[in-house]
Amino acid sequence: MSAVSELHLAVALDGAGGHPVAWREPGARPAELFTARYWAGVVAEAEAGLLDFVTFDDALTLQSASPNGQDERTNLVRGRLDAVLTAARVAPLTRHVGLVPGVTATHTEPFHISKAVATLDHVSRGRAGLDVRVSGLPHEERHFGRRPVPLQEDELHEEAADHVEVVRRLWDSWEDDAEIRDVATGRFVDRDKLHYVDFEGQHFSVRGPSITPRPPQGQPLVTVRATDSAAYGLIARAADVGFLASRDTAGTRAAVTAVRQVRESVGLGPEPLHLFGELTVFLDADAAAACDRLGRLDALAGDPYDGGGAPVFTGTPTQLADLLQERAEAGLSGFRLRPGVIAHDLPAVTRVLVPELQRRGLFRREYGAGTLRGLLGLDRPANRYAVAALPAS
């Protein structure tokens, strides 16, 4: 194999794990899924493994095995805590790992999201991100009733791109030194350093400014997932990190090339963009045991697990390290792994896979930056509204 640079790793967290009946596995703690203690524990495990960040899954309808509406099944986990609030709760209990809640841009106002994620960045001292989702599900649309006709897929992605643009402008609407806090003069803020964003688009009209000071990172991380090529444009236009769910190395290379080409076409080629592969993982010391465990879970669920749109890997952590190294050669800088069963597969990632990658020189041995952007090698962006200081004469 050719040389591969040090990899970045993230994990996707959702209930007891990616598999619909993960809650029935030993150690899954189903009675605690809606408690702060549970989430603090799993995020602490991710941090102990030196992972770059965790994402918190979220949605605006109950989980369902049916794509057309709520089913009547009672053997699957139902319900979630709010992702942004969960991230904010565990932020003071962690020091290094990034916290990236999922938000459905289709049904959420960008003004609200901008201040929520800016707040998370303040609370976590620069470790926040935003995982942008879109949804065209009719049963989710009916919760809101905002549109007489649901958007088509390309319109959903166009709206999401506008959503991110508004959020980013609002994060910049306070200059870094807008807060004066001078008790003697009674001036708390310099009003000249708060800016109207005046966004006018097909989907949003937002004046601004935000009510929350600029986040410590300037711009918290924005991530976007693509299960197919329809979302490549959204990644290219709006994301700092894109998640690609390709099923083989050739498909990964094609997806990376396609996203990079779109990025160039919209004039953002010079801007840094991480592309992560995405896998759902079932890990055991023996590959046959991992395969058998997935089969047993599928039998309990009554259906074969499709990975939630991501390829499914069953095998040993060493075999997974081989696969990650191979896929990285196709142009990926990291991976987001979805533990099939958090109680089993998250520790397999942090305590077995990570040491194996470290042995190969492919993963850090300590945290080297204080912010999420720093962990990913991304600069803190300049504020788009700040006027550059004139040189001294």
C-alpha cells in the first residue's frame, strides 16, 4: 500500500447503536437512553479514544421501519433527546472531543440554529459543529404544515445550502471584539461591530444580526452526509466535512473526484474540505463472531439491517484498519464510524481499532489542539464583516 497520512476519526451516536434492536444487547442500558448520564458516558468513551468528534443523530419524527410514515412496531427504540441540548449538556464534562449535533435544516429556522450552535461553541470552548440534514418525508412535513407542496430533492438541497449560508453570516454578524464590557464607561458592546446580514434568497429573508456573540471558533464545523450523488453539491457548497457512504474503493474514488469537481465549479476549490468515509461497524476479536452477532440481531429485528444508508462492515478491528487504510488511498482524510451496538462496538473502536491505527502511524497519540477546527487542521476564519485595520503611518 502507498503511504497514507494520519487519519481523522469520528463516531455517529444514536440511541443504543445503529442496529434497530441494539437496545436488547447486553450492556445496552435501555432504561438510561434518555438520561444525561448515558450520553456523558458514551461521549467520554469517544474522548478516551482520542476521536476528533462525535455526531448526535436527530430527526423530527419518531423512528420508523417504514419510509412512508410511522409504523406500529413495538420492538424498536422510539424517541430521541434533542441533539443540540444533549451536546450542550455533555460539553462541560469533556475537554477535547468535538460535539456535532444533527439538525434538520428543512424544518428549522437558521436564526435559531445559528444561536444554538454558537452557544454550544461557547459552552464547549470551541468544540461545536453542525451536522446538516434534509428531509422530504411527508409524515415529517405534516408536523409543521409550512408548505402546501413538499420540496423536491434538488430544492431540499438548495434550501439547505441557503440555510448554511444564513447561519454562517449570523456567526460573523458580531465582530470578535464587539464586546467592550467597560464598567467605568457603561459601554458593554460596540454597536458599530454588530452587522446586519441582509440575506435575501428564494427560501429565507434574514436581516440579523445574531443575538449571540461570535463563536470561539469563528465558524463552528459544518458537516453534510451524502448517501448518493444528489447531496454532492450541498457538500461542495456548504460543508467543512462531507460524509461519503461509498461501498468500495473504486466508488469512493469516484465520489471524491465528483465532489472536488463540484467544489471547483462553484469557485471554492482553494477552500479546505475534508471528505470522510462512512461505515456501520460490528467488531469482534473473530470475524465469524462479528458476522454471527449481526445475524442474531437481524433475527431479533425480523429484517436484515441495511446500515441506515451506510455500508456495513463485520470483522475484526485489524481487518477494519486494513479497510480504512485502503479507502484513505482513494482520497479520504478520515472516517465516521457508526457503532452497530454502542455498548460493544464503541469500545472496540476506541480500545482496539485506535491502538492498531496508532501502531501503523495512522492516528494521533494525544490531542494536539484545543478546538475542533484545530483538530482537523482548519484555520479560524476571518470575520467577513470586519474592516481590516489600516497600517500605521
